[in-house]
Amino acid sequence: MAETTTITVRIPPDVRDKLDRIAKLTDRSRSYVAADALREYADSELDAVEGIMRGLEDVRAGRTVPHDEAMAILRKRVDAVEARNRKRSA
């Protein structure tokens, strides 16, 4: 079994009840369900926060594109895809 550690968290009774329901429906323990939920949350939040930090570093380093220019590039790409789709359906 993988190494684990124990933490204590306070959760509202309705969250505990939901964890219990999931555990019963999936034949898992409440601890397994809670750990899995925390793992998913930690992965997602860390990706988001690290992405924001990279974005802020890009801004500080001047690696940005003005909004109007970015929108023009996106509009050109969307128009190209729409034109290709019209050709395919014709």
C-alpha cells in the first residue's frame, strides 16, 4: 500500500452524508472517497494556481498580446473553421 498520512478536517454533516452515500454506492470507504476527492481538488487547484503564476510571470516579462490583436487572431481562426465546415456540408 502507498504511504499515507492522516489529517483532520471539519466538514458539515451534509458533506459527510454525501461521502457516505458515495462510499456505499461505490463499495469504498468514506476515507477512500474523501482522499480521492482531496486528490482531485489538489491536482485541479494546483494546476490553476500554477497557471496563474506562469501568466503573471509572462505579464511581468512582457510576453503578452494586446486584447484586440488576440481577438483578431481568434476571429480569423474561427472564420477559417466555419468556412471549412460550410464546404464539407455543401
